Amino acid sequence: MTESPPNTPPNSNSQHETIPTIPIEFVSEEEMALIEAAYAATRSSLSSSSSSSICSPTSRFQTHSRTIHSITLLSKRGLNGSSELDIEDSDYLKNPQKRIRVAQPFLHRFRRKRALSVTDITATEWCEKQMEFSLLFGKRKISKAMKAGKARHVKLEEEVVKKVKVHIKSVEDSWALKFINFITCANQLLFEGITRELPLVGFVEGIWLVGVIDELRMPENGSDRNPILVDTKTRVRDTLPAKPQSRNGRLQLMCYKYLWDTLAANSFPSGQFFDFFSLNRSYMLSKDIRERTASSGFPAKTLDDVIQYYINTCSMLPTSHDRLLLSRYELQKDQSVLGEDEFAYDPDWLKRQIQSNLEFWLGEREVSYTPQEERWKCRHCQFASICSGNPFPNIPRGSSSSSDHSSSSS
């Protein structure tokens, strides 16, 4: 978070319109790298250059009267923290079978001054041992299926937004972009009935949690103003996901709903936010950001200004619908819909899942292996060779016919 800012200037030719545009999409450095890798894998004609580019709305969304812009973060800063191993890990690398002894809980050791992400929650639910190995040895490798899934999400987003790069100078700038993106996506939802890639930042169950909702849409019934959360998963093979994958997807959407509803209840402790992340509320935002907010109808000079707009926006939002739709299980090769999963919100189950996750992150119990009946996951885990819970130590990873179980990519 302290590396130098990017040298690439913002695109000064961005289109200005009379009606305030929706100007932001915040994409972290890691997400940007995944997007570029996905494009490289699926569209050979796409350049990997970091120069400014703008994508145009297409198909049915061209009927919208205003053009929606989004600012894509261009910073080459380690906003998610260093990926280097702590010195405490060195002995573990020499002897992977040795019991892990950490000086601090994972939450404090690997997420210090950072929020947990919904992805952290779902990855921990999938397999705590895999999550532990990922923290110690680096994140899981990006497969072709995951790249294709990311590319599909980029395409879906481009149906409703344009991307405009902006120059940032600080961590405060980066956080400001997250909040600005939420504000403008929320406006798009309220005025146009749909938005995609909406970032969330909230305080739930005693922790800071962040995430990005694939899609929010207003119900077709005009009298119902409670937005529906939608997610898209892509599949390599023309089969619906196994039960553990459906459960994991439901957990993801329920986390998003919990965050959204908490914000809609006007529950955002700004003082705790500035203190926890050690941010300067009076920091003067970069010129690019100030210009973008002014053109979007909510001029802000400081991060504190942006937070106040964020809180005001949240106060106008309805809670989300109790019916959640994990939709569009799509076949990657042709985007044909394999099926949809509609389910109801279960707050009690969700809180049990989050509390179990926090026990892992806070070091309140031993790390658990995936249940015996779900050990097929080990066939596709990059850490299987060093995991004592792997029941298939002599079978090459990915060789099983059960690969359908792990072919889903969000």
C-alpha cells in the first residue's frame, strides 16, 4: 500500500455529458491482473497495454438515455498487502508436514489494516486447509476456467458501463474510488433498474468486510422496490454444480445481502473506519477524482466528503429482496444457460457460517479439513501433495473424472 503511484496519466478525452454520469468501477490491482489474463486467454486481439481505453454499451442496454462511465484503478500499488511469506513461515517451507504454529491469528497476521473479503469467507468454507496453505504459500493458481469466467464477467459489465482510467496518489484515493463506485452504481440501480459489479464496504459481526456484487436488479413488479441479488457462474462442462458448490455460492450471495442490508439500515461507523485503516479523513483527493465526482453530481474534496455521500446514499436504499437468485449457470463455450438456483435468505445459517469462519481467522480452534464426503476436492487442489488430509496422494491433480465438481468459475 506504500508503493509509488502509476505514471500513466488519465485519459483526458473522456466524454462529458449534461446529465451526471455513473463514473466508477473500482478494480483492485489483483482483479485488474486477472482481467488482463482473461482477455489474453480468450481474446487474442486484445492488447495487454495499460493505456487508457473505453468500452461501449451494447445490445439491450443501449436504450438507456445516459452513458455510464466507470473509473478503473490504474495504480500499481499493493493494496492487498505483500504476498511475501513472513519469516515465521520459513521453517514450515522446509518441513511442510510440521504442525503450523503462528504467533498471531491469521486475521491479524495476513489481514492487518485490511478488511476480510467475501471471497475469504467462501474460500474458507470451501476448505480451511486450502485457505491456510494459500495464506502461507501464496494464492491458488489461476486456471483456464477461472480466466474464462473472469472474461465473461468483464463482458457482462461492459454491457452497462464504460471504463475510464484515473490517476491515484494514495491509499485514501483508492478507498475513495470504492465508495464513489458504490454511490454511482446505486444511482444506476435506482434510476435504471439494474447495475453490475457493485462494491460493498461494511462492518458486520465485528469485522470489516468487502465484496463485489455481480448484479443487482429491481423486480419486474413495479410496486416491489426491493432489489434482487444475482450472480453468474460459468461451467466448463454442461453439468450443474455439485451440492458443495451450490452451498458455497449461496453463502456468497447471502454475505452480499447481509452487507447491503446493513448499509441500507444506515449502519456505517465512519469513525471506526478511519481508525481501523489508519486513514486521514481530511486528505485532499487527487485532481482526477475531484473532477470525476464534480461531474457526477456529488463534488468531494476529501475522503471524509466521499464517506458522507456514501452514508447519505445508503440511507436512501431499500433492503434487498429475501429471494436471492444464483442465476445463469452458463456453459463457457457458448454462454448457454444450464440452470438457475433460486433460494431464500437464511440469516441464522449465514451467521453460523460467518462465526465458524471467524473462529478460523481468529485462531480460536484448530484448522479443519474438508469433510470426508467432500474429499474429492483434494483431486483439484494445488496443495494436495503436502496435505495430510488428501486421500488420493498418488493420483495426479485433475486426473479424476470428477472434474465437473470443480469446473465452476465465478
